[in-house]
Amino acid sequence: MSATANLGRATRPNGSRAMRPNGSSAGRNICQYKLVLLGESAVGKSSLVARFVNHMFTEFQDSTVGAAFMTQNVHLGDTTVKFDIWDTAGQERYHSLAPMYYRGAQAALVVYDITCAESFARAKSWVKELKSKGSPNVVIALSGNKADLEGSRVVDFQDAQSYADNNTLVFMETSAKTSKNVNEIFMAIANRLPKSQPQDKSGRNRGVDLTAGQPSNSHCCIMN
Ligand code: GTP
Ligand code: MG
């Protein structure tokens, strides 16, 4: 499934780089990255992807089996960032599959649920695993999801922020339900990714690396 984010033309109030809706890619720098979502079951990984890619939310989201793949483009200035998104299954029985999906990923979105302390602990263990076994220089973002459920919060915002700061993570509280910070966290990841890598069309990495060798840290930027 493929879609393109329509993120509006305006420069954001905080002065960060302008985001543009999809249009012709002519003359644009195109960068393609593999992004993986990790986190405990039911924290809202698939819901965040559905909000980002399809602009929708469902209360009855099925638990993911194995993993799901989607693509989404965002525009940063004159660069089109193409995300190949692997939405993994959080259920424990799928844990052993995760390395297939984070191997070679240039970016990871680790998700917890602000109403579930165990999910925050699980998110920390994913960050640790990514740092030890993921791609070198992988950009890691932490999402405290279900921010609309403030009345049921058990994970303190400041605790999560401090943890993120200490581990050099992008951090935002998000809500797939209300859209809060959903586009923003993907844009923050896009902003952090390197844009000046070797230009090699054949180096595009659209799939899961099923080899047991070293992570293939391939992403590619080309000029149209
Ligand atoms: P697995 O596929 O099992 O790993 O779960 P997941 O992390 O993909 O969670 P999923 O997106 O399936 O969401 C689980 C439940 O949480 C669903 O009932 C969603 O409707 C709900 N949910 C997801 N995001 C939010 C949110 O931001 N706010 C609220 N209130 N509910 C949410
Ligand atoms: Mg899911």
C-alpha cells in the first residue's frame, strides 16, 4: 500500500523546515529509508501507521500477525523522504522475528502506551536491543502513545523525556486517535536522517533483509 502525506505548506511555528504536500518529484532530491515500528502489543503501532499513511483511526484495530508493510512519502524542503515502513507484531511470540525487520533499518519508532508502565519498560528494552544489534547510527524515536487518555496516565512525561534525552532519542507523546504529534514524529525522524548518502538507484532497500550477516545499512538518495 502506498500513499503520500499531505502535510500542508506552512512553515511550522517553531521555525523547522517547511513541509510540502506531494507533487512532482522533478528536480527533487529523493531519499529512501527503512523504518521499523517496535513496542509491546496494543500500544498503538498499527494505529499510528494507519493515521500517518491513511489518515484514519479505528477502535477495533486487529493485532498484527508477523508484520505489515506500508510506504509513505514526506517532503522536506526540496527533498522527498520515502519511508518503507515495517509495522511489527508486539505479541511476545513474534519477538524472535523482530531482528529481520530492524536489520538494515535506518530509523525506528519505539512505541509505548502512557497508560501502561510495562509498555514503557518494554520500550526501553527495545531501545537497548536496537542500540546493540540495530544498524549503526540508527535514528530512534520514542512515542508515548494514547496521549488522549490523560486521566489514565501512569508514565510521567518528564520521566520519559529525561530517558529520551539521556539516550539521544526523538521523543513525543502522540495520539493515533486524535492525530496529536503523529505527522510530527515522522517528520522529526525525517529531519534527523542523513540526506547526502551515495547516489545509487540499485541500492534501494525495499524489503526485509533475510540474511544472517551484517546489517545492510543501505539507503539511497538520488536526484531526479
Ligand atoms: P500489536 O499489533 O498487537 O503489536 O498492537 P499495536 O501496537 O499495533 O496496537 P494497535 O494499533 O492494534 O492498537 C491497539 C488498541 O489501542 C486498538 O484498540 C486501538 O484502537 C487502540 N489505540 C491505538 N492508538 C490509540 C490512541 O492513540 N488512543 C486511544 N485511546 N486508543 C488507541
Ligand atoms: Mg499492530
